[in-house]
Amino acid sequence: MITIRKADDRGHVDMGWLDTHHTFSFSDYHDDKWIHFRTLRVMNEDKIAAGRGFGMHPHRDMEIITYVLSGAVEHQDSMGNSGLIRPGDVQRMSAGTGVFHSETNPFNEELYLYQIWIFPKEKNVTPSYEQKRFEDAEKRNQLRLIASPDGADGSVTIGQDAKVYASLLDKATSLNFSLQNGRAVWLQVISGSLTVSGNTVSTGDGIGIEDETEIAINANEASHFLLYDLN
């Protein structure tokens, strides 16, 4: 079964300092048909103005991943972590029993990122934080594992039976991805145009695939995307 979420159909909020698109229901945007996909709960495409951002606020019982595309995030949290997250960096925060954090844009340029939430396998775990860097060369014309339940291949470790891959495909390049029985894939196009198992998806589009054994991914133009392998 294939489900396509077109970019223009997503929830959209423009607050001036924040221009955000919600693939799934989030905050004041609600759509009963788009609450989550398997364990993937939130996928927000955020553009944040210079000097603005999200002040200190709480979360609990969620695996939170930040994937920066341009600009930088200044992170602070109640666990004592602080620092900058730049393009190529992946931040993972397991909120567990509860954590306060802030994510702001400290520079005089727009910040562009994807904010991803995944339901945790277990609730009420001790909160934790992790940040790792993945160079573009590692993603070029291949699937680079950036998040997994066991930290495989140097990925950040999330508390869920899910894997997240990032890829930069050159035009006319193809990849195949095999699915284990009962699992599903969500592919989110950050930029470019892909044909995924015969379906064309472009910048901002997402495609969910279930009850398949293999997915064929072909780049119609240079493309950047995330692929989620979900239980």
C-alpha cells in the first residue's frame, strides 16, 4: 500500500519569525487523517528567522531528532547540554521522564531544519542527549544510517525499533531498499524529485509504503531525502 502526502497539503503556519509545514498533526494544526505514520509522530519543516527560536519548554516520552539544513541551532537543556548544531549534524534527545530545552537561531541568517519526533518503545526512561556529524560524502548516492536503536554504524541511538537514513542522490542515480516482513517505510523529500516505486515525489512531499518487500528509488534530479524504516 502506498500513501502520498503532497507538500502543499501539509499543515502550514507562518508566524513571521517561524514558517513551518507539518506533515502530521501538531500544535494548533489537526487532521484526523494525518496523526502519525506507524511510530513516526512529527515531521516539521521549520524556517526560523535570525535571532528567534523556541525558548525553554518541556517534553517527555518522545524521541526527538533535529536535522539541520542551513544556519545553526543553539541548544540548551536541563541536563546541562549546550552547543551549536550545524548542517550535517544530527541531534537526538530522548525526553523520557521529562526535560526542558531551548532551540534558537543565534545568527543573522535564516535557520532551516527538519524536526522529527518518534514514539518511544518505553516510557519514563532517564532523559539523554546525543549529537553526531555526518558529512555529505557519507550520504552521496547511498543511504547513510543516522539514527537507530543500537547506534549502528556510528548513528545516534534512539529508544525505538526504527532506523533513519539520509541520502543525497545525483541525477539518474538509483537505490533499492528492502523491507523486512511487517515493516513500513516513510520517505520524505527534502529537495529534488524522485520516482519511488513508480510514484513521482518532489520537494516537501512524503510517501509511505507498507506491505512491500522492496522499494526502488530513482533520482529525476539531484535530490536530498530522509528514509524511515518503521515497525
